[in-house]
Amino acid sequence: MAQKRKRPKKKPAAKRPQRKRPIKRKIAPVEEILFRVEGKMSTFGGPKDTGMSADEGLALFTQADVQNAKYSYLFLPTAPPGTTGLGRRLNPDKYYFACRWNYDGTPKEFLKRALARVENPSNGRTADARPVDWGPNIATGRVADLSPGLATALGLQTDDVVRITISALRATPVTKCGNDLRKHLSSSGRTTSATVKLGSDPSYPS
């Protein structure tokens, strides 16, 4: 019998070199500064702040806001005895602050819904905080008043230097107000100023 010829083994096809896909790098958006200030600070608000009168209110909040789920965390459940104003009812452990706002550049409604980055330039600690009031008086030589809890978290004491920034990226979504503010700043050729992250107030509502 004739022997069957063995078929030669086919050589495996050479693998085509795979093209490396280019790595897509995310381009970080440019931070648009809407408000920034840097200078000396102090603390304010809460039951122990006897520098505030018993009936002293807040520039950006009213009694109705105490019942608003978005803002109620800023306040104590009940007003301290003998007080009627919101200044002494602020919860000193929460993260809030006051600056001398120019309401033409940063309207009240925008500030009420915005977040700021608050920073201790000397140690790099940062935190998110909410504007609640106008102040301090220019005669103090200070640029901001912080909640006692915020100051402690950042390692700040009275007359230490603080930096506060509000940017378009960090502003709480208030589309119409945010757009109007940017248009206003753009048309006037001005930039008001505010940045941070040790962390944020753990009870801060998103």
C-alpha cells in the first residue's frame, strides 16, 4: 500500500503589531474666579457670641430658611434662651463665614446658594463653607469672620490670615443666577474674588 504523505504543518500567521491607542488625557477646566479675598480673620456666631445682639439677624438668611432642609443644618434646633435673631442661633460647629460683599458683583441670591473654598495659607488646610452674612466691619482690619468650627478645622485663630475663593466651578448650580453673574462680570471687565480640601462639613447637604 502506498503510504500517505504527511501534509506539511502550516506556519502560524505572523501577528500584526497592535497599534497603541493614544491615552486620552482629561483637560482640567479653567477655574473662573468670581470672588477672592485674603487677609486677617476672626470668628462669629452661635450662643456664646455675645458680640452679636440677641436680636441680630443675618444678611443672607431669614427665619423662613431655618425650616428649609437645604439650610437648616446651619442652625441650632431651637434659639438660645433670650435670643430672637439668627446670628446667635447659628450652629458654631458648622462651616459658614461672612465677608464684606459687593452685592452688585455677587448678588445675595447667588451667595446664598454658593459654596466657597476657605483656606489656611500657612498650613494648606482647606474646607467648603457657605456664606451667611456681611462683615466684619472694615474698622477691624479683617476681611472675614468664620464659624468657630471652621476656624478650628483649618487651624486658624483670630487675626490669622485666611484665603476665601468662590469660583464658577464650585458655585452651587443656580444656572440663571450664575450665568447672569458671569455676564455681569464679563461686561463690566471685573472679577470679584474666592478656594480648598481638609474636607467639608459632614452634615453639609449636597
